[in-house]
Amino acid sequence: MNEIELLKELIDKKRIAHDLQLRIEIWTIENDRIRFVQELDNVSAEIEVLENQIVEIENKAYSREARSSMIDQFERYITEINRANPALSLSRNQGLIVENELFSGIVRDINYLLVDRVFGIHIPAYLQYTNDPNDSVSIPELTQFLRNEINILRQIENPNYLILWQYKDEFIERIREQFIE
């Protein structure tokens, strides 16, 4: 298997493990719970093997490509958000009901580049701006944040999907801390 096939298999096994964990937590028939625990143990062992294979695989071209695409995506966001009138700020909700749709969109784009073998990036060409202080994000603040994310990604010298997955989780936490909480 190549790197992307290993990743897809790992994602599938983690989904199965999550489903089994939920079943274990809510199931009332003890024999079924015992079977689910055994299945979870088996799937967890398979996850460990897949993670080791992802780390040890020689050809990491796909994860290097994913890292590069993530950097390109952040650069595209920086370019697009800085096209606005400097007196405006970015809208958090982007005209939708979701309060932080702007950040949800950025995370979706990064996640997409990580979990799917993608040959292009999303161009955020229709970003909405506002002067409403309750719905705004400072363009310079978000630009600096994204530049810092690019620097973090560039420091990952030998990427693999486990490292990039960890990066994505930490990225989401940094967005929460700086812009949402």
C-alpha cells in the first residue's frame, strides 16, 4: 500500500473504533458489550500497525504534497483577505447562520487537503467583510496568524500523515484560543 491508501485505511479503522466505543458506552446487553470490547481491541491493534506503517513507509510524497498544499492554501487566504478595504474587517459568519463560518471554512479546507489526495486549493474569492464589531475579525490579526501557521508547517522537515494530523488538531486548538474563546 502507498501512503494515501494507508491513510484512508487508518481513517476507516478510526471511524470503526469510534463507533465501537460509542456502542460500548450505551449498550445494555452485556454479551454484546463484551463482543464490542473485543472488536475494539482488534481494531486498536490494526490502527497501531497502520500508524507504524505510515511512519515507516519510505515514499512520503503524498504527505509532502499535502503539507505543501496546506501552505499554498494559507497563502491563498492571506492574498484574498488582504484585497479588502483596510477599514473593514472579515465577517465571522460570512453571511451564514454559523457564528464562526470563516474559521470553519479554513479548517474544512485544511482537513480536505489532509484527508483527500487533492491537486488544487480552494480560492476563497467571495469572502464577506463587515464593520459590525460583533461579527468581525481583524484582517491584520488573521493574516499574522496564518503566516505563523505557514512557518509552523515549513518547520516540519519530514512530514507524514500522523504528524500532519497532529498539526491539524493543534491548528484547530490555536484558532479556538485566539479567535473563538
